[in-house]
Amino acid sequence: MSVKWGRNYQLCIQRQDGQIQQINYPLTLEFNIVRYPYSSTNTGTFRVYNLNPDTRQAIYRDRYDWNTNRSLTLAAGYGDSNLPFIFKGKCYQAYSWRESGRVDYITEIMGNDMFTMVTAFSNTTLQGNRPKQAIVNNLVNTLTGTDSNLGVGYISPVSGSYARGRTLFGPTWSLLQQETGKNAFIDNGLIHVLSPSEYFVGGITIIDSSTGLLSTPKKAESWLTVDILFEPNINIGQQIQLKSSYTVYNGVYKVMGLEHRGIISGAVNGKCVTKLFLLIPPGKWKQIINKGLPKVS
């Protein structure tokens, strides 16, 4: 039986003065995280109750303040240590209020991971007879150079070469999507390049009643959705094996999206649920083992 009690979290937001403000359990945190990397940016909305006035002022951010770039992360899970990150991005809005007739001050913090996508720009020319992988590596390095908090995940090797010189001019993210057939995505602070048939091994590989399966799977268009007890060790692009009492959907799937939502608090009880979006039909995928940029021969 998977151990799922003792929920804990650490929310970190960069303040106006550049310092990192930590917000920790047992303060009440409500969160809603949506990670659909192939179709949009990942988003996170966080509500913290009763921060002290100095902290509320220090982390305030107007959504129309285009001149600041402030990091925002949430690590959450079970126990007192080694909490995995379930959101990495930038804060684009943070403000506080108290509702009429209530005593609680609510601080709402909103973030996404689109900063690098819209700011990174390439302007370079590479000589002829260059492997396509060298082009991809150059673009990935430009992205990570734009944002020091962004890392390299699983990059599927790209074959072939360009006989002529290649000029890279324009938004780096758009260029990378062109070079990879729109198979690049950013999830949880990492750049990945995976085709729909490729996967990597994640922290949890079996979804059944012992790991927190809450209901039978539901089919919607090209997705199979599954609700489980809050599970922070699942990432986009990994493979899982589904074992449900509704056996018609049992099989091996690739995780193509997820949502985390719930409440972690030392004062009140609340649910925490993870919804998985699995690619239909189930099948056999090709495993990508090596993390990082492939070598260019």
C-alpha cells in the first residue's frame, strides 16, 4: 500500500527586492496546477491564508509590470523532506485581500512558464554540412541561457544534416518547434523533445487502488482521464500502467497532461487530487533513457 499521509509543501516566490520568500506548512495553501505542455503553457494558482503584512507587501506583483521577472516554485508531497517540485515557473501576479465579514487575509499568487518562450531570441548563422542535432542543441542552449532556472530534460536524437548553412533568426521557441516537428515542450522547469511514441521512466509507474486510484477511468475524445490521490511524482512524458476494476481500459499509457488541485493545511482538512490525461490508444512506446543534450557526431 502506498503511503499517502502527512501532506507537506514549500512555496517559494521571488520578492520585489530579489530575495526568495519561502512559505511553508502549516499555513493553509490552496492550489490548482494545470500542465498541458503540448497545447499551452503550464499554469499555477495558489492561495495562501494569513501571511503577515510585511510578506504580503514584499511579494506583491501587478500583472502589468512587464519589467520584472520573478521565479515561482511549489514543492509538495508527503513527509518532511525530499519534496518533489510540482510547479516551476514565473510569478505574473500576486495580491492580497480580506473579504467583507471575514477575518482571513487571502494572498493569491498566479504563475506560468511562458517567460522563456516569449523572450528567448536567436540570431546566429551556422556553417554548412551541420547535423540537425547541432541546430537543436544550439536552440536549447539559447533557451537555458535566457533563463538560468530552466534545465534540459529528455531530448530525443534528431537524425540528418543540412548541406548548406543555417541561419537561426527569430523567437527561439518557434525555431525549436520547427526543427523538432512540434515535439518540444517545457514541463516543470525542463525542456523535453519527445515524439508521441516516446517516453521516459517516472517516479511512479503503476496506477491502481494501492497507489490511490479514486474512480474508474473516463474516455473523452483522444484522452483517458483518471483521478488519483495527490501524486507529485508523475511527470508529462512518462509511461504508466493502469490497473482498474473496469478492466476494459487497463494497459500501458503515456501521460500527456495532468492537474493537481487541493488544499494542504495544518488548520483545516481538505482533499488533494491529481487528474491524469492519458494518450489513447494504449500501446508500446520507445523509451528514451539518456537525459540531456545528445552528442553531435
